[in-house]
Amino acid sequence: MYRAGNIRAIWLETQLPVKSSPVQVLISVPRKQWKRSVDRNFIKRLIREAYRTNKHNLYETLERQGKQLALALIFRGNHKPTLQNIEQNIKQILAHIEQDTTKPNSDDEKKRNWKTA
């Protein structure tokens, strides 16, 4: 889990039913905070657009490694965001996910160290 601004990201490395795409995305804006569906849909549209324009680096990294992710983006703010604000947060999240997927798994390192000892 990672949080950037008003957006919380949760991801899981898994095998997806669709083999052609490296990432499957869920976008959520809680009804409890945003009562009007017009506002929820507007925020989801902003998140979707920011993700669409900035996903290319993450896709390239995952395709090189042969990995797939399930990603949930959850908006947790009280004020209507701007596209620039959302885009900045999405860039931070995607960069963090990219770093997290490229570093070796700590469990794998422990197993390697145990075998060599």
C-alpha cells in the first residue's frame, strides 16, 4: 500500500485472466464522502485520464519482467481535486510501484542467503 496526496494505491502481483495487459486497475471514490454521483464520476474520470497518460513506464517495466499487477486506486479527499494535482499523485504512485516491482523480493533474498550459509 502507498499513499500520495489524496490517493491510496494497493497492488498485488498476480496472474490476470487477461494475458495481453500487464495491469488491471480499479478506481474507487467512496460514496460516504462524495454523495453526488456526478462528483464521484468526475473524480474517477480525472484519475482515469491521469493514469492513462502516465502508465507507459510501468507497463514497459512489467512487460520486461513478465509480471502482472492488480491495482486499486482509492480517492480519499474532501475537496474536489484538479487534474494537475491528481496527475502529480498518480506519477508518484506509479514511480513507487515501478521501484517496488524492480527490487528483489526480500523472501527470495532470505532463501538465497540461507542456501549459501
